[in-house]
Amino acid sequence: MHPDFRLRLDRTAQATEDLLDRLLSPEPLAGEIARPPRLLDAMRYAMLGGGKRLRPHLTVETARLFGREDEGVMRAAVALECVHGYSLVHDDLPAMDDDDLRRGKPTLHKAYDDATAILAGDALVTFAFDILADAATDPDPATRIALTLTLARSSGLGGMAGGQMLDLEAEGRFAADGRPLAGDEAETLRLQAMKTGALLAASVEMGAIIGRADTEQRRALARYGQVLGQAFQIADDLLDAEGDAATVGKATGKDAAKGKSTLVSLMGIEAARTRLAGLVEEAAAALSPFGAGADTLRETARFVAERSS
Amino acid sequence: MHPDFRLRLDRTAQATEDLLDRLLSPEPLAGEIARPPRLLDAMRYAMLGGGKRLRPHLTVETARLFGREDEGVMRAAVALECVHGYSLVHDDLPAMDDDDLRRGKPTLHKAYDDATAILAGDALVTFAFDILADAATDPDPATRIALTLTLARSSGLGGMAGGQMLDLEAEGRFAADGRPLAGDEAETLRLQAMKTGALLAASVEMGAIIGRADTEQRRALARYGQVLGQAFQIADDLLDAEGDAATVGKATGKDAAKGKSTLVSLMGIEAARTRLAGLVEEAAAALSPFGAGADTLRETARFVAERSS
């Protein structure tokens, strides 16, 4: 592993934690009436206390390609993380995936209750857009609105939320005979591109926006982000198929139990591993316009493929 | 009633319906991967088919004070309505207020299921910010980002979502002995200012932003919006205390059953009516800088106070 990689990943994780802690303070901002303690605490429970912070890392490392390293970049990164965090809170609800454990601790609705978890998730989405719209993120309104559009479009109906809908359908939740409609490879790829790929790609894209990348650079980075998302999902499916819950920090073997198609179930473990290695190569190649400056992002693709949790 | 008022209210309601119908089409936008039919249908079920469209009306009439009447104004109005709509969908969930009926038809989770209702709500918040961020709303990025900030801040932790949290607490949902913590007048006003007032005030404020109101005009309109929000809530509490479900289109008498404080329970019906009449006067007076041009907004305050559903 590139010597710099772990250092940089950890540094961004710490900066994410610090900024979230500051932003989720009891002091209301201008235009806020009050911050109800129970809701604030629930948002803090959902957002603070670790995680790899892969999405913030992607934004930070992409912006750094263009020499941009400041609080504004961290704000964009934290906004993304709030959207990621809200999606986990809502996905864990009993009405959705019904998970009791997340990163080894009780999920938000277990620690609080369903109503508080729904509201904390709602307030986190909104908070993400609040963060992006504030002038502290970037002095240029055009940049802030471009960040807003990218985050909104990647996480809604045509992206992350839509992907979660397809995922519930794939579990046969709504099939007349109760059986899952196992998808083929194209359908499975599309579902995954929406559910997890879109927000990962947005993390890279938002780094490019805030770094003022030109059209060609944005195209290269979009390709990288897309391939990285696919790699992430295959690695996730492999973990679900092979990992044990203690290491992974959440329940495993759930896909098979639900009869859900994954690339692993469609292709087999060996072929999925080969595909994964190919994607890591492809991600690295997509970054060729940036030379050695993009080594941390290349290393990130390897890390995503090899992670054990 | 001012002869123009009903006409204008109905016209905006129709324009809201038409634009929502167009925006919630099956065609994905650039950057969207696909629009899953079940999720799109649920969003349409939540958003289409009526309602007074009071918030869009406020935005449209405020922007019209400044001569602005175009599709961009309608987009801002519809974004607001999506946030209002999502909040109803989530508030109706069994884990929250557990309502089966909304405007005389089954609530979204009854017509679909809880998971779909949670996701449709999520996708609607995101969609609101997508609409605002798109250049079609206003050519000036600074205007679009100001709209975004206003909507985000009024509807999140320090506004609408926070108000719903306080409301659940006021129902004694989390009290150790299970009894509601009945609030005094100041607490009740704050709760209501957050839960319903903030978004109503934002409807006026967004009209002012898109109309390029100057500082003094914005201050006058902010006062109007704030007072209107209070009037709305007292009228709502009176309807809950006195209305019957068939006319109101949803269950009534719920506040008393839950032991919740409202201005009506704190002051009594007569005093609440007097306060309401005073607020209508105050709203009209706040609009004095705009002369007769603001008569539709004045009429709106009367309408809000006198509505029967």
C-alpha cells in the first residue's frame, strides 16, 4: 500500500468527525428557531463515532488534484457524508432492511425509536443542502449550486433512493407470489449503480466541481468514480457472501437469504474476484491524465477492492 | 372576499398540479440513471390530486409584487410543495402520527406500504433541491442558492423537522411516565413556529428572493410570513377542536386526545378567535409598503384564518 494512503484516509476521517461535531452543535444558525436536543443528539449518534469516511476521502483527494485543500472542501465532503448517513438510518428501519447493528453498535432506531430515526434522517438530508448552500463552502454561488445539483440528483429518485426502491423490489417485497424477481447482470448492475454507485461517483464529481476541473478532467474523473462504485459493490457482495459478522460489523449472508441477485451470485466468487481486479486496473487507468498526483486515488480503488469491512 | 383571490388561488393550484405532473414524468433527467416506476408512482400519489396549494400560492403572489410571473417562480413554488408533501407522508407513518386518511384518501403508506412511503418522502425532499438547483428556476446562481438555503434551513433541524420532533415529545411519546409534557404558551408558539410556521414563512421569503426584493421589503414580507404562520396554526387548532372529520378531510380531536397543548387549549376558543382576528390585521398591516398591490396577500391571510379544511 502506498505509504501516504492510510495517513491521508485517517486524516480526512478525523477532519470529517471534527467538522460534523462543530456543525452539529446546540447553537442555532441564523434562520433556525431552535435545535431540539433529542433530534440533535440522534443526528450526532448517527453521524459521529467513526466509519472509514470513504466518501469524504474521495472528495478531498479529488479536490487536492487541483490544489484545493480548505474548509470549503471539507464542508462539501461532510454534506455528502450526511446524505450517506441519512440513507443508512432510513435503510436500517424495521420497515426497510430491519437491521439492529451498524458498525458494531445499535442502529439509531434501536438506540432511540423509529419516529426519531425517521426525523433524524430527514433532518440530515436537509442539513446536507444547508451546508452546501452556505457561503462558507465556496465563495462562488455557481460552484455551490453545481454541488447542490450533483448531490440532489445522485441521491434521489434517479439515484440512491431509487436504487433502494429497486433493492426492496428485488427482495420480492412486492411480488404477487412473494418471491424475489432475481435480476440478470444488467439489472443488477443498474440497481447497484443507483443504490451505492451514484453517491460514490458524486463524491468524486463534487471534488472535481470544487476544484474547478475542466471538461476533460471531469470526464476522466467521472469514469474513475463510476468504476470505483462498481468495485465497491462487488467487494461488498463478496463480504456479504464470505465475511463473518464480527469482522464486517453488520449481519452477513443476507443477500442469499433474501434470494437477491448480486454479481457474486450471478458470476460465482472466482469470476467476481477477477472482475474486481479488472475494475481496479480500470480505475487506475482512468486517472492517467493526472499522473502520479493521483496515486492516492489509485490506492483508494485498491483499498475499496480489498477492504475487509 | 376580494374577487380576484379565489381565481388566483385556483390558478396557482392548477399550475402547481401541471408542473408537478411534468416534473414527475418517467423520463430520467441528465445524471439520473433511471426512475423506478413504483417510487415515481408513489411520489405522484403523494403530490398530485389537489390540496389548496397554499404555499405555492404564497410564493407566486409574493413574487408577483415584484412583477415576476414565470415558470421559474412556479418551480420554486413546486419545490416548496414537495417539501410540504414529503413532511405529510412521513408524519402520517405509523411510527409517527399514524394517520390513515389525508384529504379524504388513504395515506401513502396505506395505499402502498411503509417502506415505499419512507422512500417516496426521501426522494421528494431531494427532488425539491434538485428543482431549485436547476438553471430553469432562475438564471442567476446566487438566487438559486439563496432559495436553496432558505428552503433547507426552514425545513430541517432548526425548523420543520425539529418542530415535528418537539410535537412528538409534547405527546409524551418519550416521557418516563408516558404523560405528555404540556407546554406553556411560549413553548407552544415555538413548537408551532417550527413545525408549520417556518415553511409558510419560507414560502413568502422565497417569493421575495426570486422577486429581488430589497432589504426593507424583505423585512416587511418576513413579518407578514411569520404572522401568517401563527394565524394558520390557530385556525388549524380551532379546526381540530371544533371541526368534524368529513369536512376537514382528516381525523379531528386528535390534539385533545393526545393531551397536547395548543393555543386553543391554553387560551380557550373565544380568546383564540380574538387572537386570530388580530393576527389577520397584523398581517395586512405588515404589507403596507406594497399598497393595494398586496391585496391578494391580505386576502390570503383572511382565507387562512377562515378556512374550514
